[in-house]
Amino acid sequence: MNIIRAKDYDDMSRKAANIISAQMIMKPNCVLGLATGSTPIGVYGQLVSRYQEGDLDFSGITTVNLDEYRGISRDNEQSYYYFMHDNLFGKVNIDLTRTFLPDGMEPDSGKACQDYDRVIAETGGVDLQLLGLGHNGHIGFNEPGPVFKAQTHCVKLAESTIKANQRFFASADEVPKEAYTMGIKTIMLAKKILVVVSGADKAPILKKVICGEITPEVQASVLQLHSDVTVVADEAALSEL
Ligand code: GLP
């Protein structure tokens, strides 16, 4: 793994945006795998500024997001669809018909997952996958458990994830208990992977992800097996390494 040390959150966001910008410039019709959560917000802010300055063009880009809550509609402010529009898609010249997320409103989970795997396959594969890191080591919503799940699947969110995501909702009761997430095989098939991590609260899990045993109990540890992973983390997140 290539580890890039950033001073703080802003520096992490700039450094990660540099990598995504380079990818977009070198391959203007590339497929970007995108993530939600609070960590990548600064990265998206950077990409929007660069677009506004005329340095980035999103017109040929295709995006596939990692995950979406189940049972939440696109116009719900807490949906990941809404998040992506708010932070990126609504602010750049991307072709919205080329932006994909799992359909959280599809009640048939088998269909929702198969449809999304087909969508990802039809893009031709992800060139660069952006990932955040959950406090329990999850990537997308691949929660700790006995196995790595290959394809898009429906997950029951871990209690700790519901608690962590409660800050975006009025109460824990309103946090959806399930989500559709891209599977580990799909993530691992991305040509390049970029992980952004910020804050001292992520330091213990980041250490396990980079130096620990490869285990589905820490889903992100599987990234040790990928040949092109860059972690951009701030000093606080790297403080245990
Ligand atoms: C969320 C998302 C993940 C994200 C993670 C960390 O639940 N499904 O894709 O990486 O949790 O979020 P944050 O960056 O807010 O710590």
C-alpha cells in the first residue's frame, strides 16, 4: 500500500483530489467509484472548485457509488443519492444518466442487487475507486462478519454503524437498518483504489487495516491484497502507525 501522509483534513482532501484529478485528466471517460460519509466531503469540494476554475471536465465521466440505504427515496436528504447531488453531481457538468447508485427503493433485494451488478459490469469496470473507512473497518457497507461477500448484497447494518450514522438523522430510530452495498470482489476489481481517512478516532482501525491480519472481521484489511491502493490519511489518523 502506498501511504500518503497529510497534515490535516483539508490537506487530505487536496491530496486525494489531486489523485482523482490526475485520473480524470489522463482518462476523460473513466469510471469513478464513489463513496459517501463525512470523510470524502472535502475531496468533493476540491473537485468542484477545480471544475469551477476550468481545470476539470466531468462530461465524459461515469460514476458508480458504493452503497445506498434500503427503503429511503432519492429525495430524502439522508439518501446517498441526495448526498452525491448535494456535494458533487449538482455542481459539475456530469451527465446525470452516467451516475449510478443502488436503487434504495427497490423492495426486492435480489433484484436491486442483480440490477446494480449489471450496471457496474456495463460500465466496463471501475478505474479508480474512492473509499472511506468505517470505525469497524467497513468499506461501503461491508460490515464485519465471517465472510467477504463478493457481489452487491443487502446488509443489516451493524449497531455501531447505526450509532455512527445517527448524527445525520433526528434519532437512531430513523437510521435505516439495511442497505445495499457493492461487494468486496467488485471493490477489489477496481484498477486503482484510493482510501481517505481522517481523525484520531480512526487511528486504531487504520492500523489494523494496514498492518493487521487479513480478515473479514476487518473488511478493509482485504485491501492489502490489491496491487494498487493509495491511502491518504491525516496525521491524526496515522498516529498509531
Ligand atoms: C458510512 C458509509 C461508508 C463510509 C463510512 C465512514 O456508513 N457507508 O462508505 O466510508 O461509513 O463514514 P465517515 O467518513 O463519515 O466516517
